[in-house]
Amino acid sequence: MRPRELVPPRVIYLVSTNVNKYLEAREVVASFGLSLAFLKDDVPELQSEDVAEIAAEGARWAAEKWDLPVLVEDTGLFIEAIGGFPGPYASYVLKTIGLRGVLRLLEGVEERRAFFKTGLAFCDGKGSEPTVFTGEAHGVIAEAPRGSSGFGYDPIFVPEGGDGRTFAEMSRAEKNALSHRARAFRAFCKWFLTYRGLSGRC
């Protein structure tokens, strides 16, 4: 019996090494009556400028390896004043120069608009092609880090539609109301309920 046949149809696996992404996504998925499990694995990352393409290739890899209904997510931060940098390389840039290094690139810059874009890809086991969803959050880069919650670039990103706080100054629920990742996961959940014939049964 294949491992996927042992899994209830409402359980999906997020393949990632970042538990913070999982904790955020789990709340969104639960609101649709679905269960998200965390499958800790280091997904090889395609070198591409397109976060959706990166996520899709990662989902193919994870589905072939695990033969489970899997999700793989990739997020980029695009800062307009510096040509969309760091874009899909946001994680690498954070590890190398950190938030302070990014802020130094914007010293003296008044126009600080930026946006996050998430690519989220689903594969329903081995041999399936990915279905991709995206979500964006637009805002500005703060002058200095603020807040202690969240992760990644949350302390320097002030989203549109909020009250001037950074993502790191918000609770997880508040961030999920505005974030790129939550928008992508909500789009996935709406599609998945129809795909699995679960609409109206939650």
C-alpha cells in the first residue's frame, strides 16, 4: 500500500525547513477545515527569477520523493528603489547581509515601496503536475527594524491596509489577514476543497 493511501484526504503536507512558515499556514488551512502537516525536508531550489516556477519545481521534487499530497512555498521580497532586489534571493540575502545590510542599501532613499510575492505549488503525489497559486502583499520598508514576532523580513515590512505597524509588531492572526503567504494559502484551500470534492462538507 502506498503511503498516500494511509492519509485522510483533508491532510496536506507542507515540505519545508521553516517551521515559522508552517505555523502561519496551518492557521489559514485550519479555517477551511483542512489539516496541514509539517514535513521537514530541504527542498532543492531552482535558480529562477519567478517564485512560482521555483515552488512548482520544488513540489515536483517533493512529490516524487514522498508520494504524498505536498505543498512547497517560495517567497521573494521586491524593493522597487533597488531594482526589485533581493527578489527570489531574499532568503540568501537575509543570511548574508541581514536586515541591517538591506536597510543600508536604502539609506537616504525616500521612496521605499516594496512587495512580497509568494508562489505556492501543490502536487498530489508521485507523477502529478503542480498546480500553482500566488499571493502578494504591498507596502513599504521601515527606517529601522520594529517588533519581535514573525520572522525573516517581518521587522522591516509595513504592509498596506494595516495601521502602520510592521509584520513583526502584529500577532500571527493579524499578519495572516494581510500577508502574501496567507493569500496564497487561502487561494489553494478554496481550490483544494473543490478538487477533492469537499466543498460544503466542512
